[in-house]
Amino acid sequence: MNYFSSKIVFLLISFVLLFSCGRTTKPEVFFESKAKIRSAILINDGKLYFGNEKSEFYAVDIASKQKIWMYSTDEPVQTLPVFTDGKIIFNAGNSLYILDAAKGDEIFKVTYHSDSLSRVSSESFAFGDSYVAVSDGFAYYAALNGDLVAVDITKGEIAWSVAAKNSGAVASGVNFCDGKLYFSDYAGSLCCIDIKTRQMLFQTQLRDRIFAPMYINDGKIYLGGRSCKMYCVGADDGNIIWSSFSQDSTTWFSGGSISIGNTLYACTSDEHTLVAFNKETGEFLRLYPTETNAYTMPLLHGENVIVAATDVYSFKKSYVMEFDVKNHIKLWQISFEDCILSAPAIYQGVLYFGTDSGTIYSVKLNAG
């Protein structure tokens, strides 16, 4: 079955999901920061961490809904913060911030001198900051020009860097797995660097503009981009195991992917769907309608999948929904006159996500 040629299947599923949405849920205002929230949300030990477009980074106590501390950065924060050894680590622009998680005090701020200061490409594509990876006392992130930077987080010093062969923003995030760093460069190559030798182990030419974080699972890398293809690549050798194909030239794989069992779920933009593939073969299985552009990472809730979607042309209409993908049922859906480009998080059965109004919302979930 061809990917997007299966419109009849899509319409049937849309009908079933529309009339199977048996539970509605009501969001509550959890916290207001008064500036656009486009960073992913991190939750650790009863605290919620996030940044906003006003160059502020917050720690909020979940039980009391009160701000614990706020730290001012030099750049809007659009990345995913990481907690390690009592520290919060995140990158913004060309800088890496290392903060005391309890007090918000700056331990180190490390700035890489990049020749690029812009998150917008020459083709006017806008990118969020690449996610940072942390392992064994080092943090790895991509500067705005695409250079890979390794920071010793115990000293607050740049340990080494690797210049980008294809200069430009990295949107896939920097990912650490088994002593290797993985990221996609601006030209659409999947790159792998050995952290001990600092040598490029492979550079697989996907020739695709990657806009979303990659997903690494069972020795394979899953990522998709502007060319309407989802790729599965071997993490050891960089060989392409499979790639999907779409007849719709406008569809972007825009929000990353996750898996349940042998099924991969990936978010798309202009096709307004969550797409299911056979994780081993790349065979197209099913479409789940998301109403509009799904630009954030899908989120697992037990064996269900939660998706946030936003009309990225008006930035005035968004939806959050949960799919029972085993039974192909949309359990619930809520809509907002707002924009959601903040990747959600779940803590103790409650979903949290940020919006462009500067609000963090919470939604109580049924058991997944």
C-alpha cells in the first residue's frame, strides 16, 4: 500500500476516531510566565523546568504551582533541558548553561564563538536550538553554525569541538549512544562521531532537511525530514535499512517519532497526521488525523500516544489529543486558541505543556 495514496483508509479512520472520542478532558492553568514557551518541558523530582522566548528559564514546584527560581539567559530558550547530578544543563544560541537545580545559581556559562548568531536559515527556515546530550561529565551541543561542541561540565570549559563540514543549523539534536554522538547536519547528512577519537565514523547522505529530533532504538536511528521520507539507519554502520515514500510532496516529518513494540509512530506537518510504520520494514500501516501540523514530539502514555498539533500558518489554533493506537481510537481531544510548540511531559498521571501565551497547562490523564 502506498503511503499517502491510501486516502480511503485515512478517511475511514478519521470517521472512526471522530465518533470514538469517548472522553473529553479539561485543561487547567498551571503556571504563567508571560512570554512564549517553545522549549521542551523537563520534569524531575517534583519540579518542572522550562525556558521561554523572553530569555528566562524557570523552575516551578509542581505541588504548590509556585516559582522556585528564575534565571535570565542571553537568548530565548528553545531546547530540552537535562538534569544530571544536581545540575540543570541546557543550550541557548551558542551558549551552554549549567545551573544549580535547587537554587538556580549559575555554575558555569560556556559560550562557543560561532560565526553564526541566527536561528533562521538563508532560505528563511526557522529552527529551534539543537537538544543537548550529557554523559560522563561532558555535555555535547551544536552551535548555530553546526559545529559540534564538547564541554567539560566539571570545569566549565570547552574540551573540544568539531567544525561542521556543512555549515548551518542542526535541528535533530545531538544524541549520545554507546560512546558515539549522532546528529544530522544542515546539508541533510546523518553524522556519527566517536567521542574518544573525535573522528567521524560515518556521514550518511540522506540529502534531506531534518527538522525534528531523531529517535534511537534497538541499534537503529529513525528520523525524517522535508523530502516526505522517514529513514531507518543502522547506528553502527550508517547504512540505510529502509526509507518510506510519500506521493505528497508537501508533507514534512516534523515532530519526531516513538515506537510501541514493532510499530513506529511519526508526526507529520502538512498532512496533519500521526503515521504508523512497521519499525523493521518501513511498511506503511495507518494514519491517525491530528487536525493540523504536528510539530512536537509524540509522547507515550502507557501504550497510548499523545500528540500536540498547531496551525503553524496562523499560530492561533492548536489541539492536544490521545490515541489508543492498539484499538485505533482517539480517546480525547482538546482545542486551544493558542500555539503549542513546546514538547509536553507527563508526571504522576498529569500532562504538562507550554503555549505561546506564556501559559503552562496541565491535563489529568486516565491510566494509560
